[in-house]
Amino acid sequence: MTDDTHDNDFEDALGDDLEAPDDLTPLPEHPRAGFIALVGAPNAGKSTLLNALVGAKVSIVSPKVQTTRSRVLGIAMAGDSQLLFVDLPGIFKPRRRLDRAMVAAAWQGATDADLVMVLYDASQSRIDEDTAGIIDKLKESGRPAILVLNKIDLIKRDQLLAIAASFDTHGIFSRTFMVSALTGDGLADLTRHLAETVPEGPWLYPPDQLSDMPQRLLAAEITREKLFLQLHQELPYAATVETESWEEFDDGSVKIGQVVYVQRESQKAIVLGKGGARIKQISTAARAEIETLLEQRVHLFLFVKVRENWVDDRERYEPWGLDYNA
């Protein structure tokens, strides 16, 4: 256990109260709103792109693949349009129950969305097998999509044009955008197109709301991100984080208790580190970011527990919005 405090509101769920405040700016005469699914192979940069489009961090980012496990909604305003971005788990060949649930959630999100954006890491030398599979499935469904070539800051222009041409031969992409989610290059044109393309209709959330993810889940995701960044090899995929307690105090601070579940005792020792040093580092980094998110002082308590088959526990799937039987 670690208690990381120092001297220095959201409601329980960001999306629970969708009533507009009295002083909310009136809706424009012709508002637009639509769900936009971000699909792509693992590590294409979907979470980085989502955060850049929303203008705030609503999805965790890691250099490791398959970081995103749940459907994450990020909300952005562009003129009279409300853009509801859904960052979905990366689409890949599933091997475990959790993999199957993640891929099923991604495809369901793409099916339900008004627009589909296929994100591709343009720094790769060729179209990878996972992206080719996404293209094939979109062809089968007859679903058009917007192609977003990401990480253009890492590739020469002539190579980029060649990649765009190879995607164009598939005939399913209505538009192609070349962007860098990291530097922001090309995002203005992409946002403008999305704002003009989403259906006419009322906004579905207050214009100042950034996400519908419950704050307890988002806090757990922040800690899981720090776990990913601290650990190596396969251990992060054997671990998950859950927020078990949340207590608000009169002084405006909040006490958060979280559990890091791992599958073996040897993994627990790795997470704790020598003398508890690693879990202390994870806690310090997570607390700082959660404080920024909540705009209040946070007392974060982390526990590490062994649960061998957590990946097969039905109760682990519900908070992520994943289908246990996928």
C-alpha cells in the first residue's frame, strides 16, 4: 500500500447529468452533432489524436500496443457542431477473452457511429495485417470511411503520397487527411470537415463537457497509464487497476483507494519494487495528474493484490463496457 499525499467537481459520473445549466449559450439555429468512431490497428495513435482533437486528456496514452481497453468518449465543439469522438480499442487478431471483448467493442462502436475514421501510422513501411483486416471488413459491410494518415512528421512527403495512393485503390475512403496528432499539423482541416459532415441535430451534451467517462474509471485509467509507463515486457497486460473507494472531505480534498490486480506473486513484487519504490513512483505520477483532472487535492492509496484469473472475471468487464461473452 502507498499513501501519496501532500499539502497543497466532478459528479460521480461525468455523463450522469445532461441537463443544460440556466446560463448555457442557446443552441445555434442549425446545430449538428454526431458520433465519430476512431478505429485502427494498435498503436496507430488513436488516443493521442483523440486528446488533441478534444483539447484535453480524456484517453490514456502509452507507447505499448493495446493500451485502450474501453470505449472512451471525447467531446469537442467546432462552431455549431458537437463532435463526439469514440476512441475504441485497437483492432487486432484476438487470442484471449479480453482481446475478443476489446475487438468486439471496437467493431460495435464503428457500426453504431455516424462517421468512421480509420487511423493509420504512416511511418510504417507497408500496410500492416491488422489495418488490412479493417479495410476488408469495411468493404464487406459497404461502410465508407475517412482515412487519417497519422505521424506525418516521421515520414518524407513522397513516401506519404505513395501510402495515400495505396489506400485509395481500395475504394472505401471518402476523404484522406494527413495529420500529426503529436504536433497538431493537419488537425484544423480534419476538424472542419467533420464539423461540416456530422448530421444536423441537437447537441447531446453541454458544450463545456469533455467526456462521459465516470471520474472513478478515468482515475483508474490514469493510474494504469502510469503503470504502463513504468513497467516493461508483458507485465502491464497482466495488470489492471480499479478504484474501490472515493471519499470527499470538507476541506475540498478527496481520498481515493485503488487496487492494482496482477496475476502472480512475482508480478506483485515487480509492481511494488524494492522497498516499495516503484509503486511510490506510480502513485506520485498518478496523483499529480488526477489532481489536475479534478482540480482538487488528492490523497491516493494504492494496493497491489494477486488475482490469478482476473482477466476471466465477468465483473472486471462491466466497468469497461465490454461484452464478457464476445
